[in-house]
Amino acid sequence: MELSKEEASTRDTVTAYREYKQVLQNIVDAEEMIKESGGDADLEEMAKQELKDAKAEKEEYEEKLKILLLPKDPNDDKNIILEIRGAAGGDEAALFAGDLLTMYQKYAEAQGWRFEVMEASMNGVGGFKEVVAMVSGQSVYSKLKYESGAHRVQRVPVTESQGRVHTSTATVLVMPEVEEVEYDIDPKDLRVDIYHASGAGGQNVNKVATAVRIVHLPTNIKVEMQEERTQQKNREKAMKIIRARVADHFAQIAQDEQDAERKSTIGTGDRSERIRTYNFPQNRVTDHRIGLTLQKLDTILSGKLDEVVDALVLYDQTQKLEELNK
């Protein structure tokens, strides 16, 4: 699978380069035709137009190749673990976390990705205190890596009798899936607890202990999993999450050390940074990192994220090109 993704990336670059070489040949041919037009005004005019078009194409391909040849984020082709938490705002924040979950589910569906909720902690009104999902497919991380941060919502809560607009926040964390061969955690650094899964109201739902809690002792990162019916499956899912969280923890420390050198690049900053506001009364979504405002809140929350994602990718590529040109 990894090889096929790498082959696809290389194939795109090779195809673009071949097309670029053809455009260069078209320029030579058009220039030759102008020289040999022999006073034929129509032929000369046609050749000049072809030359103009080919030169414009040449510039387009040069920009395309610059982007294709940019140093690639090694995580871009990876699946992700997506964590959404209701933050400031109580029940309303938890409800908004649910809205974000639905938005990402629908976006994943449109992309042909697989979306699996691995762990969920709901509140009493149908919202999510916390939800963890695995998103699998082609280049998932490359498109969703910019979603990490604080997402703010401004709207009238269903519980608000005076019609006042409240502001609440949910946080999103996007982590690349980390395979065991890529990141090995010493078993001595883990504490594994096995216990009985509990349902709503706290009652035990299994006579056999199937729920798993794993704690990474050096960082105190903890994962609990009881969604599956067997201890083995819960352990496997918990290990996927803890591996990603621990790897992300140390990656973030390394990133913090580089921030002074790369402050302009988006998607790598403070996880508590407010990145986007969803204003319901004005049907407006604003991404604060790139100054993008769209009067399409309903469309975006329905999973049509392409315009936002494309703008973030383009901005990031532009910043990287500027850095290379310094």
C-alpha cells in the first residue's frame, strides 16, 4: 500500500515533467513556424497565438513542478487518528463537537475514506465530551492535518430562552497513524489495566473483563477502550491510539523547538490556538490563519470542506516556496 502511494506521487511528477517538456517543444515549433511563415499573415498570426499559449502553459507547469518537487511531509499519505473534545461552553460545546464529528464523517465519505469511531464519551444532551475516530484512505493526513486547534462556534443554544448568541469551543487534534514498526514503545513503559466495561448509569455490561486502560508511564498519557466485545480488540485499538498520542507528544516537543525558524507555516502551531470560527447567525466560517471568510457555514458543516482544505494547502505550499526562495 505504501509503495503504491509513493508510486502514484512519483508518477504525477514524471507525467507533469513529460508534459512540461512537450510544452517546451511546442514553443520551439511555434518560433520556427513564425520564422518560416514566409509573409503568410494568417499562418504567422496562428503561430504567434500558439507561442503565447505555450509560454503561458510553460509558466503553469513550472509552478506545478515546484510544488510537486517540494520536500514531502513523510506523514502526508498516512491514515489519521482524529480526536474532538467539547471544551469551553459545557453542553453547547459538546453538541458542537458532535457537529464537527458529523462534518468530518461526511467529508471522509465524499473522499471515499473509511471513518470508524473508536471511542466516544457522550453527555446527557446528545453531544460529545470526547470522541476518537480512525480515518483511513488515500492521503488523509495531507488534507486534514490543518484541522488541529480550537474551533469556536457562535450561535443561540437550544437551551437559551432569551435568544442570546453564546460562544463555545471544541478542540480538534489530528495525529498520523503510527505503525508498531515505525514507533516502538518499550512494554516496561506501559501499565495495562483490565476491568469490566460499564454502560449508561455505570452498570457492568460484561461479566468478563474486556475493557482496557493503558497508561504510558513516562508521559502519563492514558487511553481507555471498551467499545469492542473482546479484550484483545480493545487492547489493539487502545494501543493504536496510545502509540499515536505518544509519538505526537514527542513530535510536538520537537516542533516547538523549530517554531522560531518556521513561524509562518500553518498547521504546526499551538494546539490551543483558535483556528476557525463558525458564526451561525451570519452563516459565516472564518479561518483565522489565512484570513479566509466564507458565507457557507451550512455547506461546510454538511461536509463540503474542499474550498477550505484547498485554500490551506495552497497557503502552506506558498509559504514553503517562499522559504526556499529566501
